[in-house]
Amino acid sequence: MSILPGAIIRPPARRGDLYACRILKHEFFLVLDGAFGNVLSISPREVVDVVQDGAVVVGASSMGALRAADCSPAGVHGAGIIFRLFKDRIISAEDEVAVLYREDRAYPSLTEPLINMRIALRRAIRNGLVEAAEAEEVISAAQLLHFTLRTWPRAYQKAGRHLSGELRDFLTAIDTKRTDAVQAANKVLKLLEVDRGPPRASRSPQLFGLLGDGRERAPDALSGADRQQIEAEFIEWLCCSGRGYPRLGNEIDWLIGELKVPNASVWNILDGSSELQADLMRFNVFCRAVAEARRCGLRPEMEDFRQAESQLANAHRAGSWNELLNCKGSGSSFSKRLSIHCTQLALTKCLRRTSLFGAALSTKPREVLLWHPR
């Protein structure tokens, strides 16, 4: 690498690589790509351990941007557009940066990362090469493709749009991951120039997590909330979203517009389900999405409501939204709750649609940070 001529270039990082390199007394780490899927990916705990041991870690571009965003409070440096998008929670899924590559020939990648496609299309809009509606359709189509199949021709074909040679050349020339990697390398160079002191001695008396188990913290689906705090809202969400049937059956009653939960029987039923943690996380993301949309002053459009109604009808196995309301009793308490939930769901779809392609959102300080995944 011309920017860092003395750097040791390694394959995409995987679990334990940073520990091993720090044990060998390496002091500066630039993490760009990371392995995942069929191997364990590099963990936030590992990154934090190495930083606390005295090393300098810079992350950007792909898995490095994810971990830099996760661990920036612990002193990890981040660089580039993708890092900032992850840090601000405008994007949060690993799928945004995932690509297919050959291990024996890691560059260039064989597919296009979704985040590259988003940014390239935004620039194409500013240059008058595509309309916003076309860009939205192409991104929606790309999201439906598995990352191992995600290319510009396939995305345009799935969206039913024509990709001209001129537009394809413009889009493929925009490689944000590569640009961020160059910016991160320059950041490391500056850090090296500033840090001309003696070698950083290891502060750790043991070989990090390699000698111990249980260093990983268990995921918290409720972000610290207590079950009792969210019980009624969570069960209402389960019922309205259609995810509660048939598990809950007749264990709940809707009386005078209020949810009545008999003792702890509902939680007993849910605790026996392997889906409980996943549902709790979905509920958490849904609530944060609604709060963020309201904070930004968003108003759903008719298409947002149409998608929300269709999603709820399918979830409840009804032929249409009107059929669902009639089935639950028009004017009943549950139907009213369904209508409220539908409006909230439309808000989340509006937030998703406007996050990267709509008008600028509110510039007020962020109280809730979210990207609602599909």
C-alpha cells in the first residue's frame, strides 16, 4: 500500500485475529474488511480489549466501520462516510457492506455492497442521471437480492428498469468503501506521525479472551427495559402485528379499550417459545422507529398506509385490510387498536423511505437513533 508502505496486509479479520496480533506486540491496527457467515466475525469485545491494552485501532469501509461505530466510546477511531452512517444509526445492518469475494483473490469483490449503491444513486440523482423514484425502486430491488447476487445489472433487472452503459459506468465508478479505506489509511499515517514515543507495552497480564470464556455480553433485546414496564405494550404489539397468533390464543381479553392480561400466564406461554427474544427485539426496533419518525415530523403517504395495511392483512391471514377489520369486529376495541397500529407501521415505512432518499430530516439533536431493517 503506497500510503502505508510498512503495513502488513492480512485477509479479512475474523474472531481472535486482533488478540493474536496484539500478543505479537503490534501497536496500530487498521480494520477494513471482516469475515462473517461461516466463521465467527471479529467481536466488539475483542476490539475494546486491544484498545484498553494500549493499541490504536482505526476502522472504516466495511466490518471496520461497523466495529469503529460500536466501539468509538472506548477510543476506537473511525473514518469515512460509511463509519459516520453506522455511528449515527442511519444504517445498522451488516448486509449494507457485505460482498462476495474469492478468498484466493480478495480484490476486487464480485458483487456490489448495498451502501455503495445507495450513495452512487444519490449522486446520480444530484447529477440528473436518474429520478428519485427510479433510485428508490432500484434500492428496494437490491435489498431483496442476497448479497452474493447483488450487482447493478441484477438490481436494475429486478426493478424492471433499463441500465444504460453510460449510467452503469457512472455508478460503478463510485466506490465509497474504497474511498473510505484510503481516508482511513491517511488517518493512520497521521496518528503514526503524532505518536513517535516508545513502543506501547502490553498492559494485559494474560492473553486477553484467548484464555477465558464468557467475555461476551449477552444481547439485551429491550435495551435495559424491564418486562413489567413493557408487558402491556409488547403483548398489544404481538396481537396487532399478527405475531401473537396462535401462541396466545384466548389468553388475553380486550375490554373497554384496555388490554387485560391474566396473571403471568402470557409470559409463561411466550417463555416457552424460541421466538421470544426475536420478537422482543422486533418490538424494540418498532417502538424506536415510531419515536424517530415522530421526532422528525414525518407524515405517512398513501403508499405507506397501503403497504402497512397489506402487511397486517397478510400477517393475520386476511384477504384485505377491510376484511381484517370486519373479521375482528368493525368498531370493536381490537379494531381500533389495529387502526392505531397500522398508522404507527406506516410511520416506520415512511421513515425507511425518507432516510436516504427523501428530504432532509430534522436537524434537532437525536434522542433516538434507528434504522428499521426489513
